[in-house]
Amino acid sequence: MNFKLLKSIFLSLILLLSELTVTAQTAEDGRPRLSQSTNAPVSSGASIELKIVYSKEGFDPSSRPTFFFLQGKNRVQAAVPGGAGILETATQQFNVTVPDGLVAGTCQVIAQVGDFVTEPVSLEVTVSVPAPIVTSQYVQVTSVPQYPPRAAQAGDIASVEGINFSPSDEVEIVDARGSVFRVPTSSSSSSASSGFKVPDDIADGEATFEVVEQRSGAQLRSNKVKLQILNVPLPTEILPDGVRPVAPGQWLDIGVEDNPPYGEPKQVDVAFVQNGETTVIPTQLAPNDELHVQVPTFMMPGDTIVKTRTHRDGRTSEWSQPVRFTLPAAPAAPFVESVQPIRPKQPGSEPFVHLGDKQEIISVQPGDRVGLSGHFGIESTASLRLTLVKGWTILTLTPRATDQPHRAFCEIELPRNLKAGDWQVYVSEVINSTSAQLNLKIRVTR
């Protein structure tokens, strides 16, 4: 066995033992451990990444620690913009803003988690503010990085990596026409990453931008970075498992990814392809919604392809990636994904109960409402019916009329004279006369 191989095995063993030791220390007493991602000097207003490692038994993903910077008798609470990120099992990451009021020298940082205070970590504070530096090879505009990324367009959130970033930074953009835009950075920016929204009126072509710090008063600028702009509409890509098949003539819900401009309604074409023939149906996609379109009645049961494209400002996107599914011969029954007890007399809302293989029980009182969420295969939930069965008693209920009906959600109001006990639940729709028994019992108490 040669020396290089022995050295490699020895180093691997040392690293493994070190990792096991840290894990054992964390799990031994169950106390959270605070750590920092950099030893570089920091200044007031900078954003630093801090991690808290918990024991697996004591980890609460919803935990929101409070961070304090200690220097002499000075104890200052730090802001935490953007909330917590979950890095791995039992580990949270926070972008913490270094507070004002610190002087040059060493300070300590602690985190308070409930009644427990972590051991401190040390930081070196400097009064000088360094200029931000962008180090990314590419500017990313998608939640999943692309290499190379697509061109940016108005409404995108562009993100870059670098050093010396701060949440107070601004970004100055010069587009291909020479127009200058000043935009704030996103609240989730940290010392090593920054993001900003691409302006609405930006022109197609090559733009440049600089990150401009606001802490020193000198407005120090980063290196200049190129950004390609192409304001063409993007196809509404269909999500994996975004199509639940229905028969010809029924209404199909299609789950799609949102794309810029975010939060705005979009004109969308849905194409059905069968045996080489394409039928295009124009529709509108509401913000944060699914496509809701009727499958043509003349289509045949069997193998079918569906795809979409988007129209905006006289331009049309390419077609989305096609999704293949099978149209059933018989109409599909309404599918209820989850239910929600709604109690008008109580403040706040109850959580949704997901319906799966195990029978669920929800407890309600007469006069309460039950929310149904799912895919119903019909144009409007006004055609939906909920049937309760208890012994020889059968009650069929209709959805409440609302000013803003939702195609994937409705509320059923229970009678005020509803008898106590367990009721079996069925859902049906009157257009195609389909029905299904839900894996649910409604327990009525008085």
C-alpha cells in the first residue's frame, strides 16, 4: 500500500471521526449549536449567514430564534430579514443583519431559542465598509439554476453570488436604450448572495448592472455585470402530476408553473393532440391558479397529449413540454383532495385534513361548514353535491353561494338540526351523474 493511499485513508478517517464528534456533542445534551459561515470582518448593516444545529429529537422547523450581538456592556438585538432556511436535517440558516452601535474590534453573537441561549461565536467588527463584488459567472432568473440561464425579462427575480452584500444595497441597471433604473435588493439577500426584480419597462437587448452599497454614504459600486433581456412570453409549463384525467366533455384542471409577469392574469392556449389532430382552446389563467378547460366532447377515450402556450403584448410563446395522459371512457367522479372544518363562531381557521388511504374523522357542530378542495371535473362547484348517510337517514347538501366562487374549492353548510353521531360522506355531481364515497366520517357533536 503506497504512501498516498495511506494518507488518503487517514485523512478520511479523521474527517469521519470529527463529524461523529460534532454530532455526538449536539445530540448528547440536546442543546442547539450556533455557527458562522465566514471569519471575514463585518460592518454594521452587513448581512451574515448564521446556522443553528439542533438534535434531531429537539428540532422544530418553525422555531424562530432571536440573535444578539454583545460587545462590552452593549447588547443589541439583530434583525433577521427573510426568515429561516432549512439546510439539512435539524439545521436552520439565517441571514442576520449586523446591527448599528458596534465599534471596531471583537464582538460575540448568541442566539436565544425559547428559554435556551447558545454558546457565543466571535466576529471581528470593522468600521470601514467594503465595496460589494459580484463573482457569479451567470445571472440566474429561475428558482432552479440553469447553465447557461435563459435571458431575463421584466418581472424576473435575478440573483447573483458575491461578497460584501447587504440588505440595504441597491442595484443600478442600464438597459439597451440607455435608460437607468434603481431597484432595491430582495429581503432574502445575504452577504454572499443578492437578488433584485427586473424592472417592468426594461428594453430588450444587453443591459448592465452594478450593486451599490448604501451603508457608508459613499455609494461604493460593485463590478459591472452584463444581463441579457428578452421580453418574450414564456410557456406555462405543466407541473409533474399536474393533470388528473377526466373524460371527453368534462372539465380538466391543469397545474402549471407561474412565470413572469408574476401575479398577473395570462392569456393561455391549451392544445389537445390525439391521433395527429390538434385542437386549441383559448382560456385565461388567473394568478396562483390552475388552468380550467373543458376537454372537447368529440375526442375519443385513449392516449392524449396536452400542452400550453402564452400570449402577451402581441407576442406568443413556444409550446410547453407536452404531457401525455389517457382519457377514460366513463366520466370521472369528483376527486376531493382535502376537507376543512369551518366554524363561523370561532376566530381563525382550522387546518385542512388530507384524504388518503386511512379513514379520517373531523368533528363539527350543527351549523358549521365543511370546505371541500379538489378536482371535480365540472365547470362550476354549483353542480357539486355532498351526501351524508347515518343509518337510514340520507341528507344531500349543496354548496353555499358565494360572491367569488372557486372552481377547486367550495363550502357546504351543515343543517342546524343535524343529529349528533358519525356520518358517512359521499360526493357527487349532477352534470354527469358521477359519485364517490370519501374516506371520511363527519362526527357531529352538540
